[in-house]
Amino acid sequence: MLIHSANPAKPSPLAGSRPAAYLQKLPTYRLIHQKAHCVHGSSNRANAAFSTALRKQARWQILVASYAPGSEGNLQELRELEAERDEAVARAETCGKTSQKLENIIKLLEEMALQKIKNGDEDGARAVLVEKATVKEALASNAAKASANAMLVQKLAPIIAAKQQQLPTPPSEPSKKKAAMMWPPPPTFPSTSPPASSPPPPSYANSSAGAAEKAAAAAAAAAAAIARASSAPPAPSSSPSPPTPSFNSEPVYANPFPAQPAPGWDASSWAVAGAESSGATWPMPKWQQSLEEARARLQAEEEAARATGRTARLSAEESISQAKARMQMQAENDLQAGLQRVRQAQLQSTNSIEEARQRIQEQDRQVLALVQQIMARYRRGDYVPEDELEFAFQQLERRFTV
């Protein structure tokens, strides 16, 4: 329960036991203080009349804040879950950028390997392929991290939606009309609802559903950035969706009072009508802005990756065809060179055999001439040693036997 005094000069007896620091910790204290300041701090005559009507009421006005027991803890848990979800989305986005860089490195290594194959450096090409396998392992590990973060975002989405549904809902229109019919009328503060021309702000349940949808979309975008699917990304919707209020952002209140009250209206009814007809702007939550920016960046990176992939694929196909033609030509040249070496070896062997035969024949002729000389000396009656005669008889014997 929250105590507010119409006479700020005299402190409330009920507020004496509650220090100001305790009151400021309550989630609705600052909002009620802003509303009260907006009513009592106006300087025109109509607001002064309305302030006079307020002072004619009871001195102590007790305002019951829409504060349910345990909602502060739920709000703190909701903020922690949203912070954890934003961190998971940021990590998934970082992993997506890292995966893009690793893919570019792999393409460069492929081109380098093809270039080394063209230059005939097979050892260098093998080393580059080993480095490419290492980078592929790093890419797989990074993809696993991105998938884990995407799954975490998907798991947190329903939990955040459930926590948002547990928080207290804003006051409904029947309660506002009932408060306007009371006499003396209670102090009416500017409404936080948007003008009638704009779509009504979604409830906390709708906000939680929107958060779940956005988280699921972020997870799908992160997974698509890692997997690099061939399918095109879903086209964004052409009809803009109404902005979703966030519990981390405070509504910006416009001036709820016109310059002059309508004729025939008293100050209190004019203030109530001005409060209900006032509009409030609903800024886009930071986490939604982050998701939209991340989705746009991921789509741009996917388009760039597809273009780079097409270029690299065409270059790789051309390089592979050239490498095949070069390898076929090299194989034909090697085969011709081998056949030439075989023919040369055969020719050399044939020449060697002929040369050996000629050498043997020449030696045979020389031996036969020596035998003839020995026999001629023996016939003439010259002295011939016994060993020479033995050599001559052996050579003649061998020729006659063969």
C-alpha cells in the first residue's frame, strides 16, 4: 500500500514508519509520483481549479498501488532472463560473423591449393589442404556453439512469456469509468494508453507471445547463418506490426490537458476527459531493435556469402577443369617419355650385344692367328715351348669340338 498526502507540508502519519528509500523501491512509486507532479505542477487556471477541488477533499488520500506480492521478484527474474536471452543472441551473432570469416578463409585456402597444383607444387598443396581441414574443424566447433546459443534462445522464449504473464496487468477501461463517476472524484492521472487513432498496446500476454516469436526468429536466423542454407530467407512482412512495450523501458507521457476546458464542464470532469483522451508513445524495446538489426545483418551476410560462393564455385570448376586437362597432358607426356626410354634401352642393349659379338670374334681371330704361328714354327722345326704347344692343341680341340 502506498501513501500520498494532498498537503505536502504535513507528513503522513502512516508514512512515518515507511522511509522514503523503501517507498522508492516499489515499482509504482516513480510512476505515481510523475503523474501527481503532472497534475499538481501545472500553471494554467483550469489546473489550479482542479488542484483546489483536490484540496477540498480529505486531507489524507490513500492510493492502493497495483502491486501484487512477489511481482518485484518476478520482474527481477524477467529482467535476468531477458539479459540472458540478449547475451545468447549476441553470442549467436558473433558466431555467425566468425563462421563467415572461416568460410572465406576456407575458400582462400582452396584457391591457394589449386594455384599450387597449377604451379606443380604438390607438397605445398598438401600443406594447404591440411590447414584447410584444421579451419573446417574450427568452423564445425563454432557452428556447434551458435546452435547451442540458438537453442538457448528458443528455450528462454516460453519462459520469458510465462514470466510476463505473471506480472500485473494495466487497469481496464471499466475501472477507469467507475473511478470517473465517483464523487468527490479521486485525482486522475494521465492515461498510459495510446490515442484512439493508433492500435491499442498489446497486453503482457501478447508482449510475451511477441517476445517468443522474436526469440524463435532470432534462433532461426542464427542457425541459418551458421548452416548457410541454400533456400532464400523469408521475406519480411509488408504490414508493420504495432510496437511491443517492454518492461525495461518507461512510457513517455505527453501533455494530457488542452489549453481551455470544454464549455459546461467542471474542472474535475475536464481533467478526467483530458487524461483519458491523452496519448502516449510506445518506444520499441531495445531487445526488439537488436533482433531486427541482427536479422538485417544476417540477411546481408547471407546474400554476400551466396554471391561469394557462386563466384568461388565457378572459379573452382574452371580451375578443376584446367587442372584435369593439365594432368592428362602431363600423363601423356610421361607415357611418351617412358616409351622413349624403353626404346633407347632396347637399342642400347642390342648395340651392346653386337659389340660383344664383335669383340669375341676379334679375340677369336687373334687366338687363331697365334695358334697358326705356333704350328708354323713347329712345322719348320723351330723350338716351341711345351706350354705354347699345349695352348695351341687346346684351342684347336675347342674349335673342332664346338
